[in-house]
Amino acid sequence: MPTLNGAWRSLAWPGLFDTGDKHRDALEINRTLRCISRVIVEPRFRGQGVARSLVRAYLDRALTPCTEAVASMGHLCPFFATAGMTAYPLPPSARDARFVDALASVGVEAWELLEPEAAARVLTRHSWLGREARTWANNSQSTRRHRDADPLAVFLLAATHAAQPPIAYAHTTHTTHTTRSTP
């Protein structure tokens, strides 16, 4: 089932799920939308189009008129797009934007820190970035537990997350699905 608060939905389906009545919107989301949460392919069969085929097979027989997915690795593995879904790159969260800005102030991009040795060199030269990484971790319930971990580990976590901005994908099976159910 989809989350009720998908910021990308206003891009994918303008007006369909944002009537101003949260109860009614929740009913409509649950009635007309499903989410592909994970597509896992055994490593020996990756790169052969299996993920694309699985997604396409679902879309061809979708349970609801609307389907969505959010991928943190969508830039590297665009199989949702090749299966026929429309990509909606998401703007960075406030915490990611702050962390990326901190890195930019010292002339570093997040992707440059994906190797631990490179991250350690940058953190040694700019120790205040460790505080920025802790602030980044503290600003989300999902990463808060990491804020007091080893500074390099937190720094790598923040850099890895910032280097992979998520992409939302949407697909509409029926182009005429504007009828709403009444509560």
C-alpha cells in the first residue's frame, strides 16, 4: 500500500489526490494507487532486463489505475523508466541540501566521498563537516540512531544518501480514471 504523504503525487497526478479533504484523499489513494516497494533480482541475473520485465508485467496487469515507485538508485538503475513509468526527480530534502551546501563550501561533491579513504581525507581536513553529518543524521527519524556513531561512518552515510537523490516513478494504466469514490 502507498504512503499517504507522497510529495511527488502532485506532479504525477495533479489534483487527483489533493482535494483538501484528507480523509477523502486517503480513501482515493487506497482505492486507486499501489506502490512497487522493492524489485529484487538475484545477482547472477542482474543486467539482463529481469527487473524491467517484472515491472512491465505488473503494469500490464496492474491492480489499480495508478502505480508508483520511489528509487534511491534510479539514476544508476533506471529500470522503472525503461518499463514504461514516468520519472519525477525529487528535490533534495532540507537536510540533504544543507549537507550538500556544506560540502560545496569546501569544493567537494557527495559522490567524491563514496570511498572511505576519500571521505576520511576530507573529514580530517574539515572536521566541522563531522558536525554537519551528525546534524544531517539527527534531522530524520530514520537516521537519528546513527548520529552518535563513529564520525566517519556518519559522514559516509550522509554522503551516500546525498549522492543518490531519489526519483519517484508513476504510471497510469487508464487515462480516464478521474471518477472519485464517495466516502
